[in-house]
Amino acid sequence: MLDYLVCRHTRGRMVPLTSVLLLLLSCVSLHNPAQAVPEICRGTHCYGAETGDPRPCTGAHCPGSRSSRPPRQFNPAAQGKAVQIVAGQHNAYPGSPRAASSEAYPAVRGSARTRAPEVLPAGCADADCAARVKPFQPTNDTRDCRGIECRLPLRLRPKTRARSCVGEGCLAVSEESVSSSSSQLPPVHLSDRAAQFLGDFPEFGYPSSELGGAPLSVQLTCDIKPGENEVPSEDALILHLQLAKGQEKLVEALRGQQILIHDLQQKLADQQEALLSQQRGILEQQRRMYEQMDVVKAQYGLLSDTIKQVSFQGLQGELQSYFESHLAGLQSQARSHLQKSYAVHKMDVDSKVMDVAGEAHFPRPLLGCPSACRSEEYCDFQKDPPQCEKCTMCPPGFFLISQCSPTADRMCQDRDECLELPNACGERVKCLNTPGGFRCLGLSEREAMMGLCGHDYFYNQELQECQACSDCDGEPVTVPCMAVSDTVCGQLSESRLSQSWSANVAVPLARTSSAHIFPGLQLNVRGKESSSLLWNEAGQVTFLQHGLVWLDHNFAIKHSCRNFLQVGMRLNGSQEEEGQQDLSGVRIEQPDGKYFQGVSVSSGVEVEPNHTFTLLLKSPNQHCNQSKDLHPYDTSAPSLSLLWLSHDTGAVAMTAQMSLLAHYQTNYRPTFRITSVSDPYMISLTHDNRGVRFTESGVVKFVLQQALYSMGHTCVREGFSLISYVNRNGSGQEVMQAFKTGVNYRDTSITLSGAVSVDSGDTLSFEITSPSQCNIRYFGDNTGISMLSLIWIPSAVSSALSATVSRTGLPFGAVRNKPLLFQQISPDTPQVHLARPGEPGNRKNFIFHEKGTANIALNLKLIHSCNIVKLSVQRVGGQGKQAGPVAQQVSGSMPENSEWASIGLRASFQVQNGTALYVTLDCIRGRVNQITHEGGTNISILWVAV
């Protein structure tokens, strides 16, 4: 039986089927017990140190002097016999391919049962000599192959040099024997050469053994069927490299095509843009042509109407036929000239007569306006005789089509708000366009009062639609446009004593998502019109006249900042007077963004031309994001208002600061230090600096703002109260009182504003009451957080009225825009009084009997469960006057563990003879449980002549 396998011949070369099969067959054929080697290897230098023989290695199978290193593996297949066979890369010693190839037996080609004759080298007669001197064996090491020769077939490669033998066992071998031996390479040589070639290319995943990788294992196999694998492995590798180079060239060509396509696309886009610009030009020319056609038609109609009104009956028919015959020619001429305006035959409208074409058959010119019309006038030929009329101004809600000319009035067209403002009425409400405005179908008056009509529009209650606000056209604005009332324009005189101005205030949009308000955020003052008193630009107010100004700002916000917020007023000097002054400031405590907080900040100051007034909102630290932590509440009524007083009234302004006092546990009477006063003779401090003394009788408008820090749960439960007193002839009388909910381990502010009549020698003092076991730290500095500001006005041009909530008729439960009833506590004045029984709005309306400027301050103390409480001062409508809120303020839910809550507002506005005001309370999602009628609830009204 043939126990070995011979690979078929492929192109004249012998390729082993598998090196592993050859190794196994060789081991079987050589391992024959009958042919045992007579002498075995024993000793410490033999392979396999497990023998335990201490003697030195002797015998024919001992290793030579080439390497003293012990072998890595030993195969004790038969006792007393060791056969070492190396085939391909799978040898008994995987350490070095050279050592393995030099000791390998030649391939067996005969019968497996017949042992191959042992060939002794020249000069040796026995086996011992052969053990010392070995014949030259062709090496299987292919590491000498480098460069491009490794890719050539074996028959084309340069012949391998024989390696020099160094050692005692080496023999001199002639070149003939080397050449004859190398010509008979065993099959393992080809496999080893392929393994070494693939090891030079690490990208195939099989590193060479010199680089620390494992042997190639079985990679080159014999053909199983004839006719396959006709291409040698070296040729296939060369072909693969050529294909790779060709693929790279193809990729480069494709990239060039892509660049060319991109350039073509860019050129196509440029051509399309040029085409679009040409089309826009054509459309513009067509629009101009249609406009010129409309002008021609309008001129023809005007001339036709003029001819009809001429008293010359004989010329009327001839002129009519003349213009009709020439109309077609004029229209064709206008179409042919796109860039030229159409001109009829010359008409001299500046003269007293009008010459029509200057034809010879006309007996005499037509009559026109008796005199030349002035600017902003036109000749109205519709009247008999023609006369000059003033050009019509485009009403609010209309836009201009053509300007006023000497022969035609100004042409206006209604603005379609429903088309220009897609969300004018919201997403679910249908919008209907009306002349000068629009109508939201199903819009209630209450929703309109919330400001749903939008900017520059107000809700007209008579028409029940949104109308555009009127434009004063250069005249000063007395009352700006509000949610439910139009703009009121008025001409100011030189002898005007007082006037008011109001505007909305909004928080500007954050420029970035991480904007902080630590350095100070300027609030935008949105006054629609400017006046001779001031100029509103870039969110700030610039005064144009000198005088005394009383400022009020109602502000509501819900914030999540880590500390309190502070809203304040600042006055910057003119360019000659550099510097700035913080007028006042109120702190808004930190409730973790749970509910809205409404505060009012006020101040009185003397101003000069070019003084600039701004509103600021800031945080004491960096942990307050403008876009995430601030949520202001926008009211429908103006939130900023001012009362301007001329120096001709004889008013005096004073500002004082309060000192710092720490851990005061009982009632606190603040002490003052005057910072500015316009007339120190009229206003001065008492000997203990705890009160303000007045030299003459008059009306005092005052505000006190105190910043504090409280500690203790009783502070939250009972809160604080700020009371003002007028000391007259040694007795003190309470004037106004304000309540503030307490806080625990937080900053807050308490403020009180009102108006009261004083006599000569009267003093005004204040007191802050706090619960026991409540530690309070009172702050005072020059930033306006703890200050007293007041204006004294002579009684000849002013009056004051005070009232408190009536004991009967207090609203409770679900309260929706219910009016509050009051009880007057101050004497009557000729200018204003509370409606009496028998008058409209008994105990509800405050009626003015003389034209002037009014200021109102309202404080309300109550218990409620509402999410939002809204307090409004409404103007009574009637006799063509618009009704609506003149001031509003909101507040949120009551703080936890507190017994009472408070809300208040302040505002200034113009009043006429017969103007009536009333106060309404609105509770959203909740109920009102109780309103106190004693301390903490009151109203004061100041009236100043104009």
C-alpha cells in the first residue's frame, strides 16, 4: 500500500498537498521497530531531559556543536528511538526554520516499507563519522530573498547561495555537490518560500516567523481537480497589485469627473440666479406700467368730470368726443414706454384758467380755482365753483398710495391686518378685515383688555373690533394708546403747571441662552409717542424740560434665581453733568419660581433737560439666567407713569436715606439723612432725624422703601406693617398703612406711598412693626433700596383725598372683575370726591370736577386662594369717552404659612371735568376669603392743576 501522497505536476513544478500529511506519512514510513538505530542518545545534552541520565550526550543522534540550546519540544514516540522529521513549516522544533531544514530527511519516493539507504558523506566509513560531519543539505531558508525577486517564479529567480558552515562538524563541500544538491530541492522548499514571501506582506494577516508571528501553517494547497488553479501564486499576486494600481487610477479619474460636475452645477446655479433677476426686472417693469395706466385713467376721469361741470354746453360734447377718440392712443403710448411716465397735453393749473391742449377751435380757456392752492392743498373741481381743499391725511389702519397733488387729493388704501398678521387673532379664532382695523370673531371684551389686539391697536367697545391707534402727527401725546382706549393728543401751552405721561415696560429678549443679569438689565420703555416734555428712544426716557417729576412703576414677575431680584430707577446726568444717581430700588424675594410677585417702585426727583431716566433689573450674583429664570407678567395697562410739575407751582422735592440697623426685634422708627432738597427752608428734618417738618401748608406726595433681612417663622406667619403718621399739635394721626408678607432667612423690601394734606409746622414720620421673636436686619445705602422721597405742593394748586374699603359689600368667594366699595376718611375737596348716595356709582366711583393731573396709590390686604389676583383702576366711559384700565397690578398665590397677603398699585394720568374712576378685583382660579377694612387697605388720590 502506498503510504505517501504525491501532488500532481502543475506547469513542471511539484507542489506539496499539505505539509502536515507529508509529515505524518514520513513519520509512519520511517518508524519501523525492526530497523531501530543501534545506538541511542543518552546524557544531559540529549533532547528531552526527562531521561535523568547525568552522563554526557553520546551517540549518533546527539546534536552537533552548532547550537548548545536545548530543543523546545521532545516527542517520546518510541522508547530508545528518536526520529526528527521536518516537513514544510510544521517541524518538531518550531524555533528556527534553518535548524529544522538542515536536519530534515529527504522526501520518501519509494515504498513506505523499505528504508531508504543511508548515504555517508565523503571520507566517512561509519555512522560515527557521519554524526560529526554532515553533508551539505539544501537550506529551506528563504530569508535571503529580498526585493522584486521574491515575486518571480522559482525558475526565474537567481540561485540561492549555500550558507557557510562554521563548526567542527562542517565538511568542505565542492561547488558541484552544492549545485547538484540545490537542483534537487525537496517539496518543502517551495512551501517555505511561499511562507516567507507572505510574511513580508503583513497586510495578508500572517506575519513572518522572524517578526514573532506563528508559522504560516497550511496556506498553499494542491489542486484537488485537474484544470483548476492554473495561475501560479506569484503571478496571481502580481496581477492583484496591477489591479490595485488600476483601481487607484480609476478613482482619480472619477474624482476629476466629480469636480467637473460640481463646476457645471455652480455655473448652472449662477445662470438661474441671473434668470431670476431678469424675471424680477420684467415684473417690476410690468408693475410700473400698470401704475402708469392707473394714473392715465385717473387723469382721464378727472378731466372728464371737469369737462362735465363746465358751463359751456357747446364745448362739452366736442371735448368728450375728443378725449374718447384719443384715449386708445394714450393707453397704447403708456404701454410702449415702461420707464416714462404718461403726460397729457400740458395743463397750467397754477393760473386762474386751465388751457386744454391749446387747440385753436377752443374759443376760450376753462375756469379753475379762483386762486393758486397752497401746499398740502388741492383744487377740488367737484364743487361749484372749484375751490382749494386741504389734503386728506391717511386715517389709522390705511397706507398711502399716491401723494397729494394740486389737482388731486391724497389716495389711501385700507391695510389688511388679517393678511399681514397671520396670528392676529390666534390660531383658532377667525380674523375679519375691517376699514382701519380687524375683527376677531368671538373675541370677548375681557380678552381684548388682556391686550390681544396687539401693538399699536386698541379694542373699540362700540364697534367691538380692534382699531389702529391714532397718530398725533407731531402733536404731543397726552394719553398713550392702551388696550381699550385710543391715543389722546393735546397741545401744551407755555403756562402748563402739570402733565402726565405713561408707557408700557417690557423685559428685553435674551441675546444668548446663557445671558446673566448680574451687571444690570435695562428694561425697555415702550412709549408710542414723544412729547414736548420728553423723548423716548432706545428704551430710555430723555427729559426736555426742567421741573419736578414723580415716577411710578408697577412690575410683576415670577423668577427662579438663587437670590433676590432688585428693580430700580436710575437718572443719568447730561453730558455737562457726568454721573448717575440711583433714585430707588425694591427687592423681590426668592420663592423658587412658585408664584408671581407684584411690586411697585416710586421716586420723586428734580430733572433738567437732557437728563436720562432708565429702569434696571439686576441680581446680586451670577446665578440668574435671563432666558430661563425670568418670567414677567405683561399687563394691558401702562406699567410706567410719571407726573411732571413745573417750577411755577412752587413745589419742593426732597430725598433722604436711612441708616443701617442690625437685629432689631421690636417696632422700628427709621432715622433719615437728607441727600438732596430743592428748598431747605420749606422742608427740614426734626431734631432726632426721625421726621420731616414742613414750613407751610400744602399737599405731600411721599414714598418710603426699606430693604430688610428677616429670620424666624413668626416673621412669615404675621408679616410686617409700614405706617405713616402726621404729627399735629403734639398728637399723631395715622395716614396710610401697607402690609408685607414676611420671609424667613431671605431678603425682601417693604414700601408705602400716599398723599396727605399738611399744615404749617406738621411733621411726617414712619414706623415699621414686626412680630416678636422675629430678628430683622435693616439695610441702608446709596442705591435707593432704603430711602424716603417726597414732593411738597402748595394747596392753591393741589388737593388730596383718602379712603378705605367699606365694611359692607366686600367681595368674597369667586370674584371676577367685581368693583370695590370705599368709605371716605378725609374731608371733601372741590376737585374730587367719592360718589354719595343718589349719585351714579355710590361708594364706588371717584369723580373729578376739574381738569388736571391725578396720581393714585392703592394698597389692599386680603386672604385668598387664587393663582393670580389682579387689581385694576378703571376709567368710566360715557359721552364718547373710552373706558378701560388706567393702571393694573397682579400678584400670585399666598406664600406658605402666611396668614395675609397684599397687593398694591400706583399710577398718574390726566383727568377732565366729570372723569370717574373705580377699582376692580379679579381672582383667577380660586376664591377670595377675606379683605381687611382697617389697616393695610386704603387709597389716596392726589390732584394737581394744569
